[in-house]
Amino acid sequence: MSGAVLTVERAGALTTVQDLGRPGYAHLGVPASGALVRAAHLLANRLVGNPGAAAGLETTVNGCAVRASCPVVVAVTGAACPVRVDGRPAAWGVPVRVPAGAVLDVGTAERGVRAYVAFAGGLDVPAVLGSRATDLLSGLGPAPLSDGARLPLGESRFGPPPYTGDVLPYGGIGAEVVLPLLPGPRADWFAPGAVGALARGRYTVSPASNRIGLRTLGPPVERLRHEELPSEGMVSGSVQVPPDGRPVVFLADHPTTGGYPVIGVVPAAALPAAAQAAPGTPLRFAPAVRTPR
């Protein structure tokens, strides 16, 4: 621990500490958690010279503002957003030096939902089950940021940031999100043609979406069987259909078991787009065909 701290000046709608999560504990009922957009988290750490597993911040919609007690190099990636240091515009997607006592302000996302903020040396909050990530469902890791909270900064031991160019490219999302859909384990619980109807349905992202799941608004999926399903294991990307028929795509903080049938699974590679989709974004499911090995 370096003795340096961040003081939260503006916590934002939901800002959490995230790293690469705590995989391997599903048998204990602990989801993997971790950054919802892993590529953005890794890029931010790379820009400030951290290892990929270093802990940083994940903001939601309207960013956050923090004051550092010492000079620190930071980088903001993920959702495109304005960045300011003591009120002056600063660059997004490149290393930025923040003087001691200055306020780093990560503004409202202009495209996407979640921005990622890395600090050289990382955030040195206590690890739980090998991770510093905030898990909202299990209540593990540090609490979501609140105004006035203080977070310890780690000591940067990895030298200057390795990247000195202009801007590293990072893919955003389009006006519509299309999620590939692999066959699910309970497709037989739904009416014939339900997967096709799901693919033809025009959905939008619900404001009730969170780190647990992407909820949808649109035509309900028709079930064939209505009895209770014994709880069974769930993986990230599972498309669970609750009683109202509107599909829910499980994200990083999802429960490890569930009792509603899963009609399909969105591959992991497509989940970052789901995590960055703002409420109201048009959404389509595209049934995928497995390629024989």
C-alpha cells in the first residue's frame, strides 16, 4: 500500500471497483463478477502500465469524480465520455497525468453505458476470494462508491505507461444491438417456433437492466410448459425467460442457479455489447448455428 488515497467527490449513478472477477466459486453460489466489458478494463490497465488484473473503477451512465492525494497516471476507456482534470478537458483513451489534489471527472457516457478508469498501481482495496471486484448480488468486495468515500491507491511498480501513441482503438456499439443466440438447455419448454418468434421480435433494452442481467421489453416468449423448474446451474449469457415472458440475458453478477427455463445462450464474445446497451436501445436475437468441430 502506498498510503495514497482517492476521495470520492461524486459517486455517480453506480460506480464500483472491478477487476477480472473471482471465477471458480460457482459451486459456492458465488458468481464470477468482474468488469462487464473486460476488453475496456484491460485496455485501461494497459494504458497506465498495470497488469490486467489490477482493480479500477467501472462507472454507469453518468461517470464519477475522484480526488487523488498524490500525482497519479489514469486512463479512461469503455463508453465514450468527456474527461476533465480540475475542470480542464483531458483526453479519453490515453494516459493522463493527474496532479496531487486535482479532481478527475469522468462525465456522462455519450455512447454506451459503462466507462472504465484505471489508476497506475491500481486500487488497493482488500481482496475477497482472490478478487477486489464488487459483486452486487453476493455482497462481496467493496460497496459501490458513495460521496466522500476513500479508496487506497496501490504503488505503481511497473514503470511508465508502455503506450505513448495517440489513441488506441476500442470498438463501440451501433444503434442496434444484435445478440447471437445458441440453443439453450430448456428450448423444449417453449412453444414450437418460439425461438423463431424470439428472433423476429423487436425488443428494446429495459431501464431495469443492471450488472446481474440485461432485461428486455418486447413481445413475450410463449412457454409450452408452466410447471416449476427445479433450480439448475446458470452461466453468463444464459437467456432466462421469467413468467412475464420477457427474456433476461445474464451478465457478470448473475445468480449461479435459477428456476426459470433458459431458451438460449448468448456467447461470451457478445456480452460486452449487451453490457454497453443503454435503456431503449433496439435489440435483436440472432439464432446461431454451431459449427461442427
